[in-house]
Amino acid sequence: MYLKRIKIISLFLGIYVAALFLLPAFASDYSSWQKFLNVYLKDGLVNYLAVKGNPALFREAVFQLEKVKKEEYDRWSKDEKKAFWINAYNIEAMKLVLDHYPLKRSLGLQALRYPANSIQQIPDVWNQKALTILGKKVSLNYIENEVLRKEFQDPRIHFAIVCASLGCPVLRDEPYVFDRLDSQLNDAVTKFMQDHKRFNY
């Protein structure tokens, strides 16, 4: 009886382990995010009104990020992790705008410093937690300062993360991906430096 029970438990463990390996791996090409950018991004600007009316593609991009388990993330290379968090920042910034769209001027003197449709009109926008990444609710401040700055210490990242504002770097028309990350970051720096609307020297 005891041996039979051991065999049954071993069988179930074997099935469980096999099922883990059959689960679809994270799409490191960020296919959902790419589909969204193809449809709603033009010249670095997002058509928020159109997204609000048909949010399915954006929800898929968010789901693709939020479904990643820490056990899977821990197996990734440094560049895979870096690309993941850059894309997460850009998607969360967009989600915050969409969650409050159409943006309206807030009350108070601080709000008068920015246009009525600025992301800065969202109260405490940098500390709002709009995404759940690796099982934890995170804010833009957390991603930028606790993850990207502390863990990767790559100044080029600041030319890649986009705060949904005209003063920020332009949103790239493709996701950041680990196997081209170095060239993508170099390109982001170059484009920002050459854009005199955002950088003067």
C-alpha cells in the first residue's frame, strides 16, 4: 500500500514537472507590444483616443508583461532583464495616461506649470502603481530608480524610457529586445541628441 502511494505521488510530480516545461515561454520579441505599436504609434506619438476605443492590443501587451513569473525572469541574461524593464516602464507610462484619459487639468498651483493634457496632471503619477510585475505592484519611480538605475547602471536607459510627454525621448516604433539592445540604446541616444526640440547644446 505504501509503495503504491509513493508511485502515485511520483506519477503526479512527473506530470506536474512535464506541464511546467510545456507552458509557453515568454515571447522575448514582445510580439504583443510590437503589434500595438504598429497600429497606434505614428511619428513617436500614440493615438490614445483610438486605443481607448479599442484597447484589446494594449491589454495583450500588458498581459504579456504581467504573466512573467519570477522563476522564469531569474533565468534570463542581464540584457533580457534590462530590455524587459525598459519596455515595462514605457507600457506603464502609457497605461497611466489611458487610465486617466482624457487628461484634464488638476487643481492647485503645481498643475498650472504644465499643459492641461500633460501626464503631470495625473495626481502623484510617478508613484501610482499601475502594473503588477513579477507578482509585485510597481510604479514608474520604482522601475526607474529601484530597478533600472540600481541594477543596470546604464545611462543610455534614460534615452529609452518614455514618460508619455513631449519633453521625453520619442517612443521607439519597436520593443527593446535583448539581442539588439546595445545597438537600440546607442540609437536612442543619437536620436535624442539630434532632436533639437528636446536637446540643445
